[in-house]
Amino acid sequence: MCLSLQYLTVDRNRLWCVPRHLCQLPSLNELSMAGNRLAFLPLDLGRSRELQYVYVDNNIHLKGLPSYLYNKVIGCSGDLQLFRYMDERHCCKRTISCGSPIQVSEVKLLSFSSGQLTVFLPSEVKSIGTETDHVLPLQELAMRSLYNAYYKFIKDLNFLSPISLPKSLLELLHCPLGHCHRCSEPMFTIVYPKLFPLRETPMAGLHQGRTTVSFVAYCCSTQCLRTFDLLS
């Protein structure tokens, strides 16, 4: 479980994704994933209060950052070592310059678009909800019901027989795709995304128009989608 891991660096490894289980590391404080081929980040990245520094420099396919990272020290540009030094000495937020308009060719991923911006999603996402989609897919309803029954009340997902669900779904039950950025309910196969272009946030002055990156809130329902506010 890497309970004591505080710093993790996986720079320049040609990674196009990182596992969502990374978000469960309880002591992780600094994560550097610069110089890879990341197309998306785990939906829960930044949900942990312990994680304060996330560096994703030079990932040209990366267009969306989970909204959990909004109040973190994030960075995507400049000399990595220099900016780390500045962060430690001056506690400044770093600018963002990832998000070049280059298509991901290595894998086919589900994505959603807003204007000219396209944000890729993890392969576990089976569908993307909108404000008109009020009814959840049956598989999502079943997964949420199982999770509530076995985790919230019994507090032990190991109570489930290992053959009661397909392996992929059982793993999702133990480690959900993500948690709603509005109400923290678990999500398994569907997300309701909401974009907040960085240039339209109070951080706009830090990047000076050099990026098309957006923060993305991933919600569990139309209600959470409507009521989520990045600044609240």
C-alpha cells in the first residue's frame, strides 16, 4: 500500500496514463510526471489533502486537469528543477503550458469537447452524461447500490465473493473510477464533466494566455453538475 511514500517521480517514461490507485496513497505529498505522453489524469488526483505538488510538464496531449488540483501547486512549464526551487522558497503557483493541439494516436480514448478543446477520459469511463441525462445507466446504478450496501454499511468490500462479479467490476468496486467533485459520491462507469478554462479563472494572470488547459469537474449527476462551482 506504500503507506509512507511521500515523493514519487516518474518523469520521461513514455506513460500515457497512470493508475487511479495512485490517488489512494495516504502520504503522497509530491508527484512529478513530466515528459510523458499523458492524455488524462485520474479523476481523484488532488482529492487527498496530503498531495500538494503535482508536476505534469511536457505532456502535450493533456488538456484537462481534475478540479481537485485547483488549489494545489501545479506545474507544466519551464525548467523543472528551477521551478521546484521557487516553489519551496516562495510558495508560488507555477504556470501551465501543456495542452498542445496534437491528437492522441497511441490509443483510442473516450473524450468530450468544448469549442476547440478536447479532453480525454480514462478507459473505464463508458459514457459521458449531460444535463439532459437524468437517468443513470443500469450498470452504474447497480455498482453504486453494491458500493453503498457493502462499503457504507458493512465497511468491508471483502465480504463479496471474488466470483460474484467480473474481475474488472470487482476492482472498480474496491477502487472507484473517481468521486464526485461536488458531493464525493463514488462513480464507476459514467461521469458528468464540467469545464473551467484556466484563462477564465483567477489564475489566468499566471499563464498569460499560453495554454488551452482547463480544470474539469467530474460530477455524479445532473444536479451536482449544475451546482458545482470551482471557487466555492
